[in-house]
Amino acid sequence: MRKATLLLAVLVAACSGRQAEPAGPAPTPRPETVAEATGADNLPEVILPDSQLTDEDRAAIRIERLEIGVDPAVIREGETAVLSLGAYDEAGERVEGASGQLFVVGQAAEITDTGDTVVGRSPGEARITVLVEVPASASGPARTLREEALLEVLPARVTSLELVLPAASLYAGARYLASSTARSDTGVRSDADVRWSSSDESVVRIGAGGTMVAGSPGTARIEVTSEGITTGADVSVVANPIRQLRLDPLEASLRAGDVVHFSARALDAGGMEVPDAPIEWSVAPVGGTGQVAATIDGHGAFVADEPGLFRITATIASLSEVAEVAATPRPARRDMTLKAHGTVPSEAGATTDLWVFEGTDGRDYAYTGTMDAATMYAWDVTDPTNPVITDSVKVDGRRQNDVKINADATLAIITSEGASNRRNGFTILDISDAAHPTIITHFTDGLTGGVHNVWIEGNIVYAVHNGTNAVHIVDISDPANPLNVGRWQVDNPARSLHDIMVLDGLAYLSYWDDGLVVLDVGAGIKDGTPIEPQFVSQYKYRTQHGAESYGNTHHAIRYKNYVFLGDEIFGCSECVNGPRGHVHVVDVTDIENPSEVATYWVPEAGVHNLWAENDKLYVAYYQGGLRVVDISGELRGDLYRQGREIGWYMTEDAEGHNPNNTDAWGPQPYKGNIFVSDFSSGLWVVKLEEPRRELIP
């Protein structure tokens, strides 16, 4: 929250257009608990004597009315509007010197660093709000003054259109799908109103979605138009040589969530295969009229999200061929057994991230961070049924959001945010005696704005810096004397970087509304090096919750040919019991063209951190607890509906920091058990039991 003086430079709390990154679900005590704990109903209002009032307090006490304006009131993405602020006393005279908060409600806009302008971030409505807290004084009781101005953000104008035709020559009677991409100065305009037309509908008819039906042989021009921009291409229709379709396989039996690939061959009158035949695929339930709980893509890849019997149809012109698929239920969920629950001292408050590892002495350890206690705890977990705190490390940095260990378990890094001297950064620890870690150095150079997450790769640390929203690259070859050696960021002034993972020479950056960004840091794809990253690809998405859509890419992990992305959404209209968020499964077989193929979403809960290992995805799902998901084989569709969730455990404690609430934060499988840090209740150790054997009578 940035603070400054009203009417002079009211930069106060210039929050970003996205929901500000929370520390986790805010504790929500029962109303009676608040009253019991504070006696609020009986406490008299504290009136500050004049001698204790600051100049800002005195100015605030004089204010009777606030004004806020935004000009213009309607802008497009990427454009800015000017803010005007005023505070007035009872006589209508301007009041100078008061301070307050200035923030944006909504995802559509954000206040710039100067505090006097606002920039459009995404289409929608934003409420630019100014708020002043007036203290109780001899002049009157405490009060809150608040005023809002509405800003409408329209999509950026379309500046170019790309038209992609499925083929230059079409077969008469067949259906094809054309596609178009509208772009603006801010990127792809997926919401653009696109109009299609054909110069001769007897040759080719084209629908609103780009579906083309080839008619009589001849030539026609296909055009696409959006916001005054038009592009087009010629297409010809020829006689259709296809006389027969052959589908393979004609039947299949599999579990819900498993994928089968169908192929269809189009043959001419002589039995020769016709290349580039536009096969249309469809799926329907056999004997049912309800919602189809299965999908098949344009290449014949089928998956059932629920058990059932399904009919697959391949069609071209008047020809069709049918196959059937029987999808059976996946195995039942497995039991999860509690091995141990370790609590931190009451003064430690909330627990953040964890890392479990084998120390150089052969014993097992877990390190956990804290939200407000500026402390990292070291646990001996050699006996997973009895985790014991062996020591702690305290630094000047209120929040230790992240804890990482290097590959040979000799160094640890803990991040710092909220330092009292505003010198944040990260702390390097000597963990040669893992039970009693000691500080080597606290590194702040270029990182004073706070470090949210880090990744250690050999002698390089990739640090996510809150101040620049860039990844800062630090050489720790000499741990006592770290050295800045590089930096990378997306070209977006409103960027917000949250996390980073590095694997096999590729870095995966969770860049909030800019989505997943992949960098070459030594893979050899784009000649990147560990200290000079090179851009490889990007995948951006929006998740719909109610009437709102969010990016909020929070955490990314690579496993096999997939990247699993968790989005963390606070403040949405549906977030009545805490955050929301999906796990997006992105296929990176072609690393330069990532594509989303599946999702996993626990209803009414929000994702935090992820871990993937041995064909299982471990998800800390905030109020949804720990979830374990089967990610074996090819992934497509809705993993939750498919029954791929094989286990869950609710990490709640009646005596936790937030009593009786589950706030699962970070998971890690380790030596047959699963360790989970819970924001409200500390460290948990659970075991995923083996599947139950079916009894044979």
C-alpha cells in the first residue's frame, strides 16, 4: 500500500488492477468470538488529545467531503485516464495535507506508479476509490470518508486480422472450419466481433463461426471483418472424389479419463486414400439425451469425463461411419492416514511454504516459513510420526514466503518481505548442520522491494522481486558474497510475477495476467544461458468466475510433457468462503506452442502450491485441503469429473491459528509420506494408502 498526501500526490495504496496478492485466506472469526475477545461492544471510543494528533490527523478532521474524478470516464485497454482528487471542509474550502488510500476495485484498471493516472488493463468496469480515515477527536467521533469514480474500460481496437483457411481447394459437399485471429496493440482480441462473408454462396457458404460448406465447383473469395479491418483470400471448390469412410477402431473399452485416438480414412472409387479429407468428429451418449460427458477433438482424440456408453461419428459430406466406446469408472479413492501434526509456537502465527530433504548427516528435515513472525523453523522429521522443531532462524523480514534447498543440501534460501528497515531480499543459510541452520548473509542488492519466491539451480538463484516484477538472477558461487548477474521481465508495465521453476534448461514463470512464460536458460532452444535467458513461448488464459474473468497464474510446475498451472483468485463474487482457482494442464510437447488440454478444479476452493512426482499431482487447495490426482497417461478433459482424484485430506485443527479452518499451502511427497504446510495449523504428515483389494466371494 503506497501512501502520500491528498491533493499533493495522493499515491496512497495504489493497488494493481488485479486482486492484490494476499497472504492467504484472511482469518474470519465468528462474530461472537470478536466480541468475546475484544469486548468491542463495551469499549469506549478513544479520543486522541490534540497534542497527539499529527498534521495529517488535523487535516483529516477538517474534511467534510471528498471528490474524485477520472477523465475520460471511458478508455480502452492500454490507454490512460487522469485522476483528480479533492478534499473540502464545511465551508467548501480545499483541505491540504490529509492522507488516505487510493485503490481500484475490479480487474479492469490499475493506478500507475505516479498515482495521478489510471491505465486500462482488461475490458470491464473499475471503481476508482479514495478513502480517508478520520480519527476521533474533540471535534467529533471517528469516521470514514469514501468516494468513488467509475471507469469503463473497452477492449483495445483491432489493428490487424489474420485469416487461416483449412485448404485452398475444397471438396464439394464437405464442411470445413476457417479461423481468424484479431489483434490489437495489447495482444490477441479473442472477444472481437468478427463477421464472415463469401463472394459467392453457391460456391461456399460461411457461417458466423467460420464454418464453411462447399457447394458447386468454382471459386469464391472469403473475407473476415472486424472494427473496420478486413482481410480475405480466394478458395476453390472441386468435385468430391470420396466414396467411402473407414473408421478405426470400431469399438473401445476404457476408463473415464483415459484417451483413445480414432482414425478415419477417406477412400475414392478405386479404394485409394484421399489426402486432406475434412473429417468431422462428434460424440453422443448411447440411449441418452442429457449432457454429453465426453469430448472428441478434430484429430479423433476421445476422452470420457464420466462413465457411460458413447457413440463416435466420423462424417464427410453425406458419408459417415460410427464406433462405440464403453467408459468404466476409475478405481475408488484411496484412504489418507494421518501420521503426525506438528504445530509451531503460538507466537509464530501462520505457516507458509515448506521444503523436506535429507541432510548431510543422513537424517530427514523439513523447513517451514512464517507469514508474520520473521522466522523459519527447522524440523527433524526422521521419524515422520513425531516431527520435532530443532531450531529456528529469525531475520528482519516479516514474511518468509518461500523456502528452498540446494541440490546437495548444504545451502538454504528463505525469502523476505515486509522488513522493518525496508531492506528485503533473501537470506542464505548454511545447513551443513541441518538441525541448526545458520545465516551466511542477507542479500538485498536490487531486491529491497521484497522477494516472493526463489529457485536454486546450481550456483544460480532466480529471485522473484516484488519491486520490479522481474526475475533477478544472482550468482551464489561464493555464498557469502552473492552477485547480481542478470534480469528478465515481460514487456508490460502492469506485469506481476509470482513464481518460477527451472527444469532441464527451461524456466517456467508464473506471470499472473501474462500467464505462463517459458525461457531458455540453457536448453539450447533459443541460445539462452542461465544468466541471459531467452524467450521461448507464452500461454495466457482467463478463468471465468461468475461475471468476472481472471488470469492470476500463480504457480507452474513441469512434469513430463505437461506444465500444470494453478491460478489463485481472491475477491471474486463467488469467493464467499475463500479463494477460487483451477489447475490448468498445458501440453508443451511443442514447447514453442503450448496448448491447454485439461483442467482440474475442486468446486468452491482455491489452488495454492503444486508438486508432481511418480504420475501423481499433489495440490494444496487452500480450504479444499490436500488433493492427490492421478496424472498417468495422456491427459485431456476434466480430471476432477473423470475421477482421477485418488485421495484427499483436510488439514484442519481446532487450535490452529485460524481454528477449524483448512488452509493447505504447500505439499511435498517424501519417502512414502506427504508433507503439507497449512497456513493456519503448521506441518502435517499424511500417507496415501495402497488401493483396497476387492473381496472375491
